[in-house]
Amino acid sequence: MKDRPMRLNPEVLTKLPASIRRPAYDRNRVTTGIVHLGIGAFHRAHQAAYTEQVLASGDLRWGILGASLRSPDTRDALHPQRGLYTLNVRSGAGDDLAIIGAIKDVIVAPESPAALIEAMARADVKIVTLTVTEKGYCHDPATGALNESHPDIVHDLAHPTEPRSAVGFLVEALARRRARGVKPFTIVCCDNLPSNGKTVRRVVTRFAQLRDKALGDFVGNEVKFPSTMVDRIVPATTDEDRDLIAQALGVTDAWPVMTEPFTQWVIEDDFGDARPAWEHYGAEMVKDVEPFEHMKLRLLNGSHSTLAYLGYLSGYQTVAEAMNDAALAHLISDLMEFESAPTLHMPPGTDVAAYRASLLARFRNPALKHRTWQIAMDGSQKLPQRLLGTARDRLAKGEAIERIALGVAAWMRYVTGVDEQGQPIDVRDPLAARFKEIVAAAGGDTDRLAKGLFGIESIFGTDLPANPAFTGPVLAALKMLYANGAKATIAAMPKA
Ligand code: CS2
């Protein structure tokens, strides 16, 4: 029988190869100052990595209690490792490994909602950070308002002490703190939503109001919701990655995280109580995050989604592969330069040309196997802030939107669930069932397909479907995609 390889855990830290950084602070003395909802790979490559440096500086108040709102997978991987995991920063020129110790524990919310609420209610917890993805806020992406008929919201209003949604957990924990005279925590959204602090404030305050008017006033008046811009590319971990890490460590890590060298965190300096000095370790504390957010959502994420749909349809598995297609790379560069960037008020001191160039280089990083399929997920929640806001701004000025229209058309083609070879596409989206109905009703007619999809108000609102300057180019691009395929359509796009 093969020996079972040893698992990463605190006892093996001293035996790891010398080149691998590891916690040098006393993890037993770390207290929990942050609860994080949605403990996926992104959090572990981003906020936890900044917080690790704060702990390493000797400020031990900021250990993280992570919570999964759905699956037990992260907890199952990290428990035997006492929260330790490897962060591998891949530049293409080499790997840089560090063991992160900032996660003290992981709770699986559906298994014990009461335990999570009580943990969030503790006075030592000053901050709740969130990465629950766009759909996790149960809001309407087109308006930013709470979707009051969302099944989780309906459930959480009926059963406030056993919530399912992040919003339900936040409000119940805040209600208990209020009842006990404990200052509220600050809520730090780290998802790619537009004006993320304001959006989450709106949603959480509305939910609290629906529970109880006084609680709504308390949340609206007393709780801080700083906006943030978060940026780091973090592809889903694969078994190949696990093997690579096991070889480097000499022990197995059930869930290492792979990322790129680039990292950025811009935070509105508006906290209700103590916070970690993240700015000593690269975070930027600013008065107004919006210019940073718009720049990142429209340039990086807008390009990412366009690359994901066009890349997938062209047969490319990863972003780096898609960027190797010269015509597609050119299109993305032109999309940023001529359509997205001109709509931005750039953050002070930012050189937009350098920013665009750095994005193209990051997308080309050959060591990151970032799947187009992964980025293609949840398009219904992403398109509004990534592409449609840009389209609206341009249309208001009578400007052309050819490249944005092609991105939107590629999304339409993608959500039909059948690729150019007639093979099924695994479309993951909260609106997947609605897409199926629309596709079936269209019966192969492209005009009807486009009309059906334009009719989804939570994505397109009511203005865009009524504007032929928007629907015309999208429909034309969709017809081209059907007639000639993605590669030929991209190649035919006029170069600026
Ligand atoms: C990506 C983002 O999956 C996606 O939709 O566009 O996760 C992207 O990698 C990050 O926002 C980069 O900061």
C-alpha cells in the first residue's frame, strides 16, 4: 500500500523548503477581528494575503473567521490544515510560494447558521468582508435594488435567525449587536459590483427596514459600508496545481491558491471602528473609490467578459490562449482604447495607456490557466457593470459601440447553450432556466432570440431594448456570429 502523503499543518511548517515563506508570528495568540463571508480562492489570494502581512507585523487582532454560505468544500480542505494554505504567485518566469496563516477557522453557514451569527456578533469582530459574487447580494443588477421576491430574501425575512443569504446574516448579526449595545461592524464588500459599498448599503438597509423600521434606521445611520476596488486574477485551482504544490512543499495541500503578481486594493477610508493597517502593505486608502472601480470594471472586467464569450466560442480554453489569437487581442485592445476608456474619469495620477498595457500583459500571463468558461459564468449579473454602462454612456453622446455590441452578441450566442460545433455549453447562471425558455421560444430565429434576451429587464433595463442604436449593432453582430462563426467575425471587425 502506498503511504499517504503528509498533509500541510502547523507541525510540518518547520520542515518545508527554506524558500517558502510561512507565518513567523504566534498563530495561537491571534484573535478573530474579521469575519469573511464567501471564503473562496479570491479572498485567500487577496484580502487574506494583505491581512497576513498585518499579522506578521505583530498586530494580532485581525485573524479571519471564514464562512462558506453553501458548500463545505473549503472547510473540509482547510480544517485538517488548521487553516493553513499555500498561495502561489505565478509570473510566467517562475513561482513564488508562501504559506498563509490568517484564516483561523472556517464555518459552513448552512450547517450552523446560529454559530456564524454569534461569531459575527462578538465585540472583537470589527469588520465583515464579503466575496459572495455578484449574485450573492440578491439584488437587481440593472437597478441595484434588493430583489424582494428573491427566494432567499423571502426565506430570510420569514426566518431571520436561520438566514441563507449574506444579507440575512449581516442583518441578524447587526440586530444582536444593537440589542447588546455592541458597536456595529463595518461591512466591506470586495465583489465587482458598481459602487459596491453604496449598493450593499442599499440592499442591507432595505432588508433591515423590511424586518423592522427601527433596525433599518440603525443600519442606515450607524453602519459604515466603505466601497472598495479589488483586483487580482485568481483562476480556480486544478488538480494539476495541487500536484505542483505537493512537489514543492513535500506535503499535500488540499486547496492551494494560484494567482498573479499583480494585486490592487483601493478602499474608501470610512470605518466605524479599528481596522488593520492594510495601507502599510500595498492597499490604497482613498476618499473616493468610484473612479478606480469604474476603471477596473469597464477595462479589466469588460475585456474579460468579452474575451470569455468570444474566446469560448472560438474554441479557446484559457484567457492566455485567447490572447494568442492576434485578431482577438487586437479587438480587446481597441475595445479598451476606443470604446471603454473614453467613458472614464480616470483616478488622479493614473496613466490610462499604461493601465491598458498592463491589463493586456496580465491577460497574456501563460502560467495562469484562467478558463474562459469560468469567467463566462453569471453573465446576467456581470454585463450591466462591465459592458452595458459603457454602452449607455456612449449612446448618450451618439458614439459607436461596435465592439461592445460584439461582446454582448457573443454572450447571447453563448447562453443558447450550444457551441459552434453543436456541442452543449454548460451555462452557469442564476437565469439559466430563463435563457432555456427564451431559446426554445425563439425556435432558431435570431431576431426572436435577441428580442427575448433583450427583454430581460434585470440585465438590460427598459432603455436599451428600446434604443435601436443599441439593439441594431448587437443584432447585426449576432447574425454575423451565426453566419460566419466567432473567429471570422472577430477578424472582420475593422481595426482602429
Ligand atoms: C473575472 C474576475 O471571473 C470573472 O468574471 O473577470 O474574477 C477577474 O479575474 C477579477 O475581477 C480580477 O480582479
